[in-house]
Amino acid sequence: MVKFYSYIDDHEKLKFAVICAKTEGKFVLCKHKMRDTLEFPGGHREAEEFIVDTAERELKEETGAKDFTLEPVCIYGVKEGDGDETYGMLCVADITSFEPFDSEIEKIVITDTLPDNWTYPTIQPYLLKELNRRNLI
């Protein structure tokens, strides 16, 4: 279950950043080397890292984004099987240029259409729905 929040009192609870990135109006998705699915760029926050810095770092590492704008949208929470909720920051980005990159990502996919084969099918469609509700995609 995914919930959305405009505020969280303890930013240390933010463990992930996920970025809905576009370039020239098309979605920028990632295909991990170890998976057959697609996902938004994103990843874990490092110790003492601000969550927006996490989003910028992950966008660069996973897509090769060189020039871009990035805006935080909201906080999302995902309930784990044990009932605990983990939190992340959902962002949007517009990438205007790319450079070569070397990471766990096999390739980026630039597309008008969104996939059926999401890496995280219980999370990513809800993030999209929230972005659509906010007229951000």
C-alpha cells in the first residue's frame, strides 16, 4: 500500500529517492543489468545525505543525466509486510543532455509509453497516478 504525504517530521526517515524523469517529453526509464523489467531512476539515500542530493546523484548514476532540472514532489510511504512503513521522496526531472555512464543499469529506455513490466509493480503505478493527479505528467 502506498500513501502520500506533503511533510514528514524526521527527514532521516526518508530512505529512497525516485525520479520520474523525462527528456524531450518522453519518459526516461532504466533497465537494471540483473532484471528484465523497467523502473524509474532512483535509489537509497546514503548516510548524512540530503534526499534531494540522493535524487540528483541517482539520476546521474542511472541515466547519465548531465544537464537537468529536478523538483521534489512529495513524500511517499510504503507499508512493509511486517506493518512498518518506509518513506521516500518522489521527484520529477527534465533531462536536457546525457553523458556516458557506468552503473548497475544496463540501458536507459526513452519512450512515450509506459511499460507493463515494472520492477516494482506494487509501487510505481501508484507513483504515476499521484503525478498524474498533480498534473505533473
